[in-house]
Amino acid sequence: MAISNVNESRPAEPRGFALFALGFRPFFLAAGWSAVILVPLWAAVFLGWIDVGSRYGAYNWHAHEMIFGYTIAVIAGFLLTAVRNWTSQDTATGFWLGLLALLWLAGRVVPFTPLPPLLIAGVDLLFLPALAIAIGIPLSRVKQPQNLVFPVLLMLLTVANLLIHLAVFAGMDTWRTGIDLAIGLVMLVIIVVGGRVVPFFIERGLPGTQAPKWPKLEILVFITAAVWLVSKLLAPASPWMAIAAGVAACVHGIRIGLWYTPRIWSVPLLWVLYLGFVWLIIGFLLDALAGFGTVAPTLALHAYTAGTIGTLTLGMMARVSLGHTGRAMQSARAINVAFALVNAAALFRILVPLVFPDTYSTWIGLASIFWMVTFLLFVGVYSSILIRPRVDGQPG
């Protein structure tokens, strides 16, 4: 039975096929299905039920694909869509967009083939530079130097991916550096994008509300996060990293405090984004504790991934897909449930094991079930939205 939107007055679902009309469509759909597949498979591996058979190895495959599979698909869909808005220049559509999506998919498939390691790495490493070029071309046509940070971050993510491949296929001691660099760079992308869109979404979603945005504070939140990342790369699990993480938590806490209004709890499309940034602060605080040896570093890592990335990407995909298909900014009941479940998954993955460490495997299993149901709900509601043309007849 299809899952329907709660808005009874919505226009009839249009006919036709528009999956490659704009970047968010194929990449959000791909992200949704990859999220459904990746985490349950990893949970089955973790519990000793199956072996995924990836050339990366089970643990490496899980970590790599959650970042360079799921997360990068969401970032690709967002940037290909946002850059068109920022520049009023076309981004990849049709054949070229399909080619980009196929390149992303190839990177997911080749680790399960008998291809030589160099070819596996080469196929996977191609996508991020291709995406950087795809958004760099329209950005180069207009004078928006502030947006050039995104192609730069994508190329740095390519470096992080290269470090992971060097560890997996060349035996170099670069795995941890690659993972930490990748997660840190994704956090920087989220911090930059969030500073632009979350206050805007709050003001649009809650008429009469202001979400103050201080330019100097926006610079400071980026700098403190960058310092945290550098300290994490150079001195992991050290007091220096702990101090940097603690400072970042305080500065980011001030930032989201400026955004806060009790009215956000009446709009699921807003509170899900807000909670994503709460998980970011929790990640910084857990990193601070890990720096002093109080908690395991993996708790902070999963606060950034299951918490920040999981919550924010779901919220962004839900809202962007509605806005760019001409629909009302009202989330379906099923998606509201998904918003709650993705936060519950993070809670069971990160915080509950702190209290009940003896039943760690149980919490991993519950978190995986919640995550899988979350994204099954997303693809159930949004597949037709992403595949069909806009309801208002506009292009995109």
C-alpha cells in the first residue's frame, strides 16, 4: 500500500518521468536506498550472521560506504540543486546527470568484483572530482568566491578517499587519517550549508520569527571546527584535541541558541534539522571526553555519522524534495515518524551504550532496525516525488 502525504488538497500526482531533471532527484533516491541497505547489512556482519564479501573488508566497507556512498550522494544532490539556485546557471541534467549517477553507482559496485585494486580505487576516486567540475563550471561563470569553498572541500574529500584506498589496497597506515579527515570535512560542509539554510528555513516556516545570523559568528564556527579537525588529525585522543572540541561545542551552542524558538517544535521539517546540529554539539562534547580518555572515540564518531549526518541529511532531503517539486512544505505523517526514528537510532547507537555497555550488541541491533525503517519510510514516500515531474509544471 502506498504511503500518502497528509495534505489532502495537494495537486494530483503528475505523470511522466523526471528522475534526471535536476540533481537532487537521482542522488536523493540513491541515498535513500543505500541507507536502507548499508546499515542492516553491517549489523548482520557485526553480529556474525553474514560476510558481505567486499574487497575493502567488512569494517572498512561499512565506514567507507556510509561516507562516500550514502553521505556523498546527499551532498551531490544538494549541491547540484543549490548551485543552480545560487548562480542562476544550469547544472547537470539529463544525460550528464545520469552519467554522474552511474559513476557514483559504479563506485559502490566495483569493490565486489574481481577487478584489480588500482581499477577499483580509480573508479571510486573519479566521482568527487567529477562532481567538483560539475558545480565548478556554473560557479566559474559568476562572481561568487564564497561558494568556491565547495569544490575545494570536494577535492579535499577526494584526498581523504585516496588515503582510505591506500590503506586498504597498499597496506599504508592511512586508514584512520582518511576516515577522520572525511568525517571532519563533511562536518565543515554541514556547518557552512547549515548556516545558510537553517535560519532561512526557520524564517520561512515560521512567519514573524527571526533567526539571527551573525557574520562574525559564522566565521568563528567554521574556524573552531577547522581547528578541531586539524587537532584531531595531528593529535587524536589528546588534551589538545579535547580543548579544541570543547571550544567548538561552546561556539556552536551559541550559534544554534540564536536560531532557537519554541515554535520549531510545531514544524517537523524544522526540528529535525535543529536536532541534527544538537548531535553535532554532542559529537564535539564526546570528542572532548575522548581526548581525556573518559569515553571511547567511536562514540563521538557515531554522533557525527548516525547523529548529525543521519538526522540532517534526512531532514534536508525531505525539505529540498518538497520545495523543488512544487509541493507544500508539509511533511507526511510517515516522514514525521522517520524523523523520530532516525534520532532514536542515534540515541541507541551512541548514548544508551554508555549506560548499558554490557548489552552493546542489542543496542546496535535496535539502532540498525530503526535506521532501516527510517529510510524505508523515506523511499516509500519520496520515490514517486523524485521520479515524477513537478506538480506545478515548472522545470526541475
